[in-house]
Amino acid sequence: MKDAMAEDVIIKDIAGNLSPGMRQYMSIKARYPDAILFFHIGDFYETFFADAELVSRELDIVLTSRSKGSTSKIPLAGVPYHAAEGYIAKLVQKGYNVAVCDQLENAKSVKGIVRRDVVRVITPGTVIDPSIILSTDARYLMAVCPGAINGEWGLAFLDISTGEFFVTSISAENSLQDLLSEVARYHPAECIVPSCIPEEIITAIKNLAVVVNPYRDDAFEEQNARNTLALQFHVSSFAGYGCEDIPAALGAAAAALRYAQETQNSPLPHISGLSTRSTAQCMMLDATTLRNLEITESIRTLAKGANLLSCLDCTKTAMGSRLLHNRVVRPLIDPTEINRRLDAVEFFVRRPTVRHALRALMNRMADVGRIAGRIAYGNAGPRDLVALTVSLGLIPEIKDLVNGQGEEPPALVRDATFNLHELPDTLTLIKMILLQQQRTDVLSGKVTLQNSMNS
């Protein structure tokens, strides 16, 4: 049942004035004019006015209206609170932003209007919920910042579900062509831009099925950008990230970070570093080449999976699949680096027993990157902790298998295993939490987490 204040929220008084609850809604909606406001009332998320008409049309749900003592009716469309994620997912996939406004007090213990506020804004490029991210592919938020000094444009790509964060720059001479090539390479779900971006560029990005949203200009400004990034990464220089002398890249990175923090209402601590991808490090495949060679997508749009990447992708983990995608769209041109990769491949080709055993272990590995992101955000559930426990437990076996071959592995393989940390303290903490939850489930009669772990 809806709480006692529901009727106050959705009706007008006899004189036709908005009720206190409706004024609360209008005040919050004014802060998020470009988002659909899901307004928590009891067991429902309600939408009103133009939002209600849009939600009714896009989700194919009934549009109703309420009024009292007035001929003016307020359009209303609501969805059940506990089923909201599915409805939100559909709206986000259609390119809409959704502001989730929750009740911050228990309606039963409050006299008058229940305090409410927006706890997060879900946009196509800032999705972190597993129920909305339906693919293992990276889901990038892109930011574009035109250079003010040397004409270079800065681009930033942020996947908040994993913490992956990198920047690149393009020359002013071929800015539009190079920009569209980067969009085709990484398929961002959303792009934020300052007000100075020409409309023709915005239109060109939209034509590649990317949602483009304007963002405030001060977030892209160089000094503000340096302050934002320095605060996040606890550094005084960005030389270690390779972008100290690329102010436009810093501007794009800071804008992407601030946009993500504001929409998620979180400092996003799992975003702990930044990398710079130079065009000199790899072969630059433009949008036309990527399409004509069917690198990641088929020219025949109905032929799902008929592309080079799908043929090559025999990876066992979502993390490996994302890494392979990045390597396929950015082929190396440095012979030394190419040979380092070939040495790593040869190591496993010559050891089929090791290779098959390793693939069996990796088949049990969860998407640790996204689980870590949900933990940092505070959105992880018991299943995530169980999956992380299993995955961390595989690390000693993986290291022993690779390093126990009687000879030192190639550099890339050696570095990969060296960077695999077993994290025994973290594993112990998680097991304690799961055990505590198991005891709670036993007392409440629920299915135990131990059964989940055994399965």
C-alpha cells in the first residue's frame, strides 16, 4: 500500500493550489530538468506531468491522473518500487536519464511530508547496476574537450563499472574524422560536451548512436580540471599518467570524473588512476576501416556476431573479453612490443596441458573488475561477495600453475602473475561477512549462503 502522504503528493487542494507534497516534487524536479524523476511514494516510484506521459509511452504502462476540487488533472504513471530496476533499464537503454528520488525517512514515523531527495542519476554512460548492464563489454562515458592553446582536442573514456579510465588527444587538423574514429573504436554509451562544441560535431556523434549531453563549462577548464584530478588521485603532477602537457585531455578527464561523481552521488574511490593512449603506440584505424573490415561489427547489421572480434574471442572471462577488444581495435606497430606478446603466446602454445588447466581455472573467475566497482559504490550484494571469494581463491593456483614450469616465463606472463595479489586479509574479511550472513539466514529461515557457495 502507498504511504499516508501519497494523496497529498498527487493532488491539488480545493483552490487548485499544489499540495505540500506536490511542491516538494516540483522543487526536486527543477534541479533535474533533463532527467525523468522517479519519485518514491510508499511501494511505488511515481512520475508526473510530461515525465508520466513519456514513461507511459516508452514503457507501455497505463497513464492515469489525479485531482481533487479542481478541473485540472495531473498526469501520473507509476511502477512498483521493487521492480523499478527493470523499468529504469529500459529507459536508460532508450537513451534517457533517470533521477531516482527516494524516501529518506520512515513514512510511519513522520508527521507531515516525508523527506525525499535524489540519491543517484542513472544515465547511459554512468550505469553500474548489473541488472542494467546486460553485456560484458565496456560501457564508456566519453568527454570531449577542445584545446585552447595548440588546437589539440582531448578525449576521455571512463567505465565506472570497472574503474577503467584513459585519455587520448587528436589533432585539430582532422578533429572531426579522428573524433568519429575514436567513437567507432570504443562505442561509448554517452558523451558529455561543453557549450562551445559545434552543433555539427554533436550531430555527427549522435549519428553513431551515442547519447550526447551538455555539461557545465567550468568542469572542462584546465585549472579546475587539475584540482579535480589531483584530489581524486592524490598527486601534484600528471607526468606519471602521460598527460601533464595535454591540458585538453585533463579537461576531458576531469569533466568525465565529476559528471560520474555527481550522477552517482559518490566519490567513486575505485577510480584510482588514469592512463594516456598515444596515437604513436598503435595503428590508428579510422571509422571507415573499422566498419569495412568488420572488426567489431558486421556491415550486415542482421548478422549478429559476424565480425573479426567475435571470431577471435575465445576468452573465458569478461575482463579478458574487454582486454581483447581494446587490443583488436588498437593493433601494435612497435616490433619490440609485438614480439613481447608473441613470446607470451608461444609460452602457452608450447604447453597445452598448462593452457587447458589455466583456461579451466579462468572459467571459474567472475568479473572481478565490475564486482570491485560495485563494492566501491556500495552496491554489491551477497552473490558478488561469494563470486569474489571464489575468484580470489583461484589466484594461488593460477600463479603456481604458470610459474611452476621449471623456467622463467616471458616478460608479459611474468608481469601478469606478479601483479596478481592474493589478498588473504580481504579474503578472510569477506568469509567472515558471509559467515555472519549465513547465521542470519539460518535464524530467519532463508536459504544459506553456504548453499550458494557450494553450488
